[in-house]
Amino acid sequence: MMGAPGGPAPDLSNAEIVDYSVLEGDGRVRLKLKDGSVVEIRLEIMNILRAGNDPNTGLPAYIVQSAPLVRLVECPKELRKSPVRPGDRDSKQRIPGFG
């Protein structure tokens, strides 16, 4: 959205949903972390709303409703721990095949 951060919130009472199409890319980025893990982050767009025009520039103001989806792709073996069975938090019983 256009405008200065922390400015007045746009009036959404007359906002309208705007259809869109993806021009390029799939919104994914893969990052290699310093600990050796690889994560993939994708931005899921739920809605784009046009909320009138910016009073300072006259340009249309858009609100993007989105959510980041994060997926662990790779993880070094030394960072892994055995999962604990549900309800057995105090016991040392681990699920076989992990760790």
C-alpha cells in the first residue's frame, strides 16, 4: 500500500476485492541458514483490496492480505532431536526411528 508507515489507517468500508493474475515467479524463496538448514518461504496471497486513493499522491491504495508459508527443506542431523510421545512429556520414552 502507498503512504507513510504509521499513517492513518485506510477506510475499508468501501474497499473492493481486486482480481489478479501472477505475471512471473511462484512467490517462493529458498534460504540457507548459518546453522546449515534450508528453509523455503512462500507468500500465500489471500485477497487484494483497493481502498480508494492515497490523499497525498492520488494513486490507488491497495491492501494485500497474505500469509507466509514456511517449510523446512533440509536440516543437519546434529540439530535433530527425538520427538516425545504425546502425553509423555516427563518420560524419556522416544518414538522409534527418530534422532
